[in-house]
Amino acid sequence: MKKIVAILEIVHYTKKKTTRFLIQRIQLTMILAYNCKLGANSSQEIIMTSWLSMLRSHYNFCLRDRIEAYEQVKFPKLGNYSVLKTKAPCCPLTCSISPQSQLGEPFKKSGKKRNAYEMQSSELPFLKQARPWYKKIHSTVLQQNLRRLKTAFENFFDGRGYPKFKTRQRFKSFSYPPNQVKLKSNKIYLPSIGWMRFFKSRNIPDGFQLKTVTVREKADGWYVSIRIENKNIPQLKPKDLEQVKTAIGCDLGIKKLLALSNGELINNPQFEKRLSKRKTIRQRRASRKKRGSSNQKKAYARLARLDQKIVNQREDYQWKTAHHLVRLADVIVLEDLNIQGMIRKCRAKQDENGKFLKNGQSAKRALNRLIRDCSWGNLTEKIESVAAKFGSICLKVNPKFTSQKCSHCGHIQKENRNKERFLCLNCGFFSDADVQASVNIGIKGLKTLGISQSNLLRVPQKVTPKPEATGSRNREKSVSLEVEPGNPQQLSLFEWRNGEAILHSESPVTAT
């Protein structure tokens, strides 16, 4: 998939009660990524599979070394012990010089101190002597494996989570550094593996320099991700705030994947729900096979291919949705959701005797499954990526009270919303609840940027719907309903469809 790696930052300055926003692009060069499927033969697949197993063991071994060194420096209560396994006493000869690693030589020949990556990289020749089967792996691939661990610890020190040991399901790729892989037409050369064909769906443009190449195993085969860079392409600048003509607010949902402030509703196909029956059948068949048999492996492979199909369908739909939003407006305002908190399990409840009570987790389980199927986080990332590619502005705002606030008068009350309908109890304005929330999200984003609200694309506000002629008695009738402020019973009298208020058939109110 073609992407542009660019970063859009909004820096907030406050001085003398004035707010200024500086929008700048940090990435100066264009980097594109092409994902293609490899046509590897059986012997090459065996080589790549064995590489993954050895690289995963090497990654976990080096991670364990860094954890021991880090915990040793982190906790002073360990006393005089320098090595946790042997409990050797701390002295100038046995003490860990680097707080992040204990493998390899701590100093270079020039006398400079090595960092953790360099120390573990200097240990690779001794690793190949002790375990000769690691000689089959290209040396640069082993170095990239250590760089992957280095990046994990850098993310940890930035507050993104402690590095974890990799299982077979979580370690599916290895990378080559620049100037190692060769490309020729629809063939690619991977060092220590050989030449192989790949499905070239698009021509790689000229003038780009080949960057890192990542080989990844998926359920339906092996794929290669080729990253190319061109430094001659001028920097893509986002639009200035004065050039912004249109803006749109987006409200994320489950039944409606996106509700836009212009009244457009983007449906959620729910790809996982469509194939749920087929997936259940394959899960049952796989679980009934003899454990460890080849038939069980084949059954789980078929199940994995079905999951991969769901992922591919969802990814394609999200890319198309992202491009559609960028075509609509210059500014896209999204809501900043805490997705991990929304799918978190309910807290356990206990009575006086210690017996666990019902906490609603069984009902919330289905909701969590729908939220995961929507994949809001991936959709947001794709929208930001496409917006950066075309120079649009993408902004996230706090969604607090956006579904309870009336955009017509600004009144906030929880009773304003009843499921998918919104009726302001102060001024009587009614609308679709999700569309109303998207309008408030767009207004928040424009206030943050300091742009006029007239640029926001929204549905024309109608307090009183217009009557529509009907040709049959059996058809639902459209009425001119006078909305009385502060009357919540009117929520059950009409149904909002295509910008008009439609009376329910069982409603006691007659048409005028």
C-alpha cells in the first residue's frame, strides 16, 4: 500500500491569554512502501521459516539479558549481588558497566564506551561459534534483529510499554538494511536466500533509493515490504489556516462507522460478523482434530486464512474511507477515544460472603467484539496518513459532551439524547444523534485552530420539518410537527429519516 511517512504536529503556545498554533511538517523526504506477495519455492520457505525460529530465540535471549541488567540497576534492594542467576558479589570485575546489557565487550578499541546495542552486536561472532547453525542467517539480518530490540527499549523509555518476550504468533518478520537487496523487473534477491519472483502489481517509480526491506509471513503466504526514499521531491506543506475553505467533523460509531457533520453516514460492513458462521465451523473442525497432528495444522491454517481475509477486507474499506474524507474537506476533525479503556473488562463485584456477583461482563463481551471489528485506531491512522499525503489538516479533539450538547443553542443535558435520536429540551431542535455529535466535534476542532465555524460542512438546521405528499394510505406520512421545548415524550412520536420527521404507524398523533 502506498503511504507517505509524514508527521503533522500542532504546537500550543500560551502568552498573555492568547493562543497561537504552529502547524509544521517534520518529515522532509518522501518515503513510499510497496507490499508485494513473494513467489518463493518450498526450499526458500523452509529457510525463511527456520530463520524466524532462530531470530525469535536470539531476540528473547538478548531481551532477557537487558532485563536482568536493567532490573539490577533499577532496584537497589538487591544488595551486593551483580548477576541475578549466579548471585556473584559486586566488584569492579563482575559489576555490570552498562545498565542495559551484560553481553559483549563494554569498550571499543578506541576506548569509548559502547551502548547496549553495540555490546550485544559485538557478541555475534561468539554466538556463531557456540551455535554454528546461526551462520546460515545473514549477518545484517542478525544486526537488524538487535536494532528491533533497541527500538523496543527506546519506546519503553518514552512511556510506550515494557518490552515483552516474543511468541511464534508475535514474531513473523525479519528485515534487511539498505544496499543489501537487489531488484530486477519482477524478481528480488534476498542475501543468503536467493532470487525469487514477486507479484508486481505496480511499477516502482524511478529516482527512489531502496531503503529497508522487510520479509513477513502471513496466513496466505510470504510478503515483502519495500521502502523507497526520494530526497529530491520537495517538501509537502499542509494548507495554511487562511487557505482552509471547508472542514468536516467525524463521529466514530459501531452501526455507523462514521457519521459526518454534513449528514453523510458511512456504514460499517462488519466483515467479521459476515463470516462468523464459517469461522465458527472451522474453529470446531480444528479443535476436534488430534492434537499435534498434520490434519490439525492444516485446519488451523485454513482458519488463519479466513482471519487474514477479514483483515484484508477491513483494510481496503478503511483506505477507501480515508481517501473519501480527504476529498470532502481541507480540515478533518476526529474524536480522541480511549479505545483500550472502552474494551477493558468490568470490575469484579463481591458480596459480604466473598461470592462474585454479576457485573455485566457477559453483555459487554459482545460490545467489545464489535468495537474490535470496527478497528477505530487503524482507521484513524489511515486518515492521518492520507491527510498528510495531500496536505490536509487532521486534528483530534476531546469528545466529552459532544453527544449531549445542542449545536443550535449550546444546551448540555444527558436527556437530550435517546439512543439514535437527539431532541434538545431547551430549544426543541432535533436531529440524528450521531450527526449532531459530529457537528459538535467539528466546532471544537475549528475553535482549537481558530477558524470560523462557517467553514464547517453541516446539515441545514431545521426545527420544523416540511410536509411531504403521500400517494398511499399504507405509506408512512411526513408531518409538520411543532416541537415543544422541554417535552421528552415527543421522542417517541417521530422517526428521523433523510432529514424529515416520520411518524410511527402506532403513534396517536394525526397528520396535519
